[in-house]
Amino acid sequence: GHYLQVGLTVKIRETPVAAEIKKQMPEIRNRILMVLSSKKPAQISNTVGKQQLSQEILNEIKQSLSSEEFQEDVLDVLFTSFVIQ
């Protein structure tokens, strides 16, 4: 089997969204794990694949937040580390 480890940073606006993300963290983690486990290494080994993955993760984070306002406060998902073995 393959092993994937990613570190993420979520870019947000300076609003109460940070507290909301903390509150929803179990669901957010679960959603991100679902996305990651659906990927084959070949799909995410190149730059385009990684960009698509960060966009998918961004969408999942937005979907787990209660209001559209909060969703708009989540700007970007950046990988701080990315290891496929």
C-alpha cells in the first residue's frame, strides 16, 4: 500500500471564522481524510494534481462551515509538506 502524509495551512480572513473552524475540526478532518483516501498516488504526484487536491480540500472545509459569510472567509489551502511513499 501507499502512504500519504500532508501538512496543511488554511488561509483565512481575520474574522470569527477561526473559532468556527476549530469547532468544526473533527468534521473537517474527516472530510479531508475522505478526499485523501480517494486519491491514487499518480493523481496527486504532479503540480496540477496537487492544485486540484488543495481546491477540493478548500471546498470541503467551506462545506463544513455553517454560513456563507464564514465560507467566504476561507481563502486558500496551502500544503506545508507533502510525502507520498
